[in-house]
Amino acid sequence: MFRGLLFAGLLALAPNYAMAQQPCTTDARRVVDELYRHMLERTSDSASQNWVEKLNSGTTVRAIVREIARSQEHLQRFYNSTEGANATRNSVATFYRHILGRQPDPGGWDSLTNLANQQGVQAVVDTIINSEEYTRTFGDWGVPGSGGVTYCGGNRNQSASTAYPQSNTSGNPQMRYADLDRNHNGIIEKNEWRGSPRSFFIHDWNNDGVLSGDEIRVGAVPPSGSMEADDYNMSATDRFAYLDVNNNGYIDRNEWDGSLDTFYQLDVNRDNRITRPELNRGRGSNFASLDANGDGRISLGEWQWSHRSFDDMDTNKNGVIERNEFRNGAVPTSGR
């Protein structure tokens, strides 16, 4: 009951983020095409090649989002002076959708509308892109409106070949999720996490906002009474009620604790929620069906059963199930 109330409060306060940073692409053209489709609501043209070249040269996705949102085209397309007193307010709402991928909350909407009236809409763009919410959701390389795509190519601190390596690159073989530690500082920060905000919260045992210490140590067991301990010890029992925090009979996107790819794979009728029959019917039984993002590995976010059963199959304890570790006959047939 306490867990349900806790998460009900968290879900009421937190935006329904797009679960940033799941798939990774080295294709700068794809990133630019996604930004044009989402932010300018049109297909890209020959002039967009300039953004492709900038991405390949090391310009961040965040910088390009800022420039597109501040562009004359965006202002002309999405500021309608015929709306009179509502023109600025509606323009601010568009920035929320195009930059953060959500509808504005009343307080933020009022505040940024006042800012726009005093300093202009470009100040609104800067405020949103510099916000903690944008940093937490997209960081420098997440692509708004793309369903969680992150750009990992070009001339940046990490090369395309090392963005999501097949082996531990942190220099610490005892670190779980080492492939997510992009700045190699030995901890996993929120903007490095590829799962949902809820799954990060579950793994953050001490609630300090990062994954570190035993939270990422291979072989460490979650502390008794923690939500991850409940998950870890739930080997073959029904997890639908565990995930349905608000008890509405569905698993909504912001209740899902795995990857967005897996959520969409299970959501067969595409209504942005998972029913009990979808959870049961949608389970894959072979490696390809579980590897939702097609990267040749099964992450904990793609695994549809318990943490313990994941660890049992992850024999080399590197935080992913590789093809040679996958044992079809050992896949659970009940529970999540």
C-alpha cells in the first residue's frame, strides 16, 4: 500500500517523460529528419544538410534544438498573431510540445508566458532548454519527439564505436551497466540511463539521484524492503499488480519499469497502456523477440520477468544477457 501511494504521488508530480536515451544512432541525417518532423512539423529539405554537418562535427543535439526553436521559421509557423491576446500563450504551449514533448503544466505555462511578454519568446526557448527537466530527459544528445533516440555519432567525446560497446569499457569489471557510464566516472547519472524514470528510481536504492556503489556492483543484492528487492525476489509470480501502481487495471507508460521498445512491443493495440492479457500474450520466448532494440543483447529493461531470473541467465554478470547465455528452456512461463 505504501509503495502504491508513494508512486501515485510521484506519478502525479512527474511529467510523463519520453523515456529518453534508449536506442542510440550514429546517423546524423536521421536525427535531423526527426527534429524537422517533430519541431517544424514538416519534412527536411536540402538546407537541413547544414545541421547534419554540424552534428557530424560535434555540435550537440541540444544546441540544434535551441537554434531550430529560436529560428525565424519556427516563429512564423507557430506564432499566430490573429489569435490576439492568446498568441503568445499558445506559442509557449507549442514550445512545451516541441522541446519537452509534453503539454504545459498550468504553473509553468503562466510563468513562461509572462517571461515571453517581458523578454520575448527566445528567452522562453533558452529557459526550457536550460531547465533541469530537459537535462534529465534528453541531456546533450537526446532527440526530442523521437521516442527515446540518442545520437552517439560524430566528433564528440565518445565515438560511435564506443557509445554502446559490447563489453565493459569503464575499466571496472565489477560494474553493472558499465556501457551506460558514458563519461567513465564510475557512476550512472540520470541522463545516462536508458530506461524509464521509474526504473531509475527503483535502482537508486539510497535515493541520491545517481547509481553508484552497491547499486551498480556485480553481485550486490538490493536491501531488504526496497522496491528492487521486491522485484528481485519475485521470480515467477504475477507482476501485473506490482506494475499497475495506480490500480486502474492497466500498466501505463509512466508505470512501466523497462524500456520503451519493450513497452511498445507488448502494447499490441497501440493505446499507450498494457492490459493483463497483453502482458501475458506479448511475452517472447526466443532471443530475437526479447531483444527489442535489436542491439544483439537483452538488457534488464527488455527482460519481461523478474530481476532474479535475469541475473540467473546473465552468467558472466556483465548486466546484459548475450546470445550465448540465453537458454530458451530456462525462460519463465509465468509472471513478468
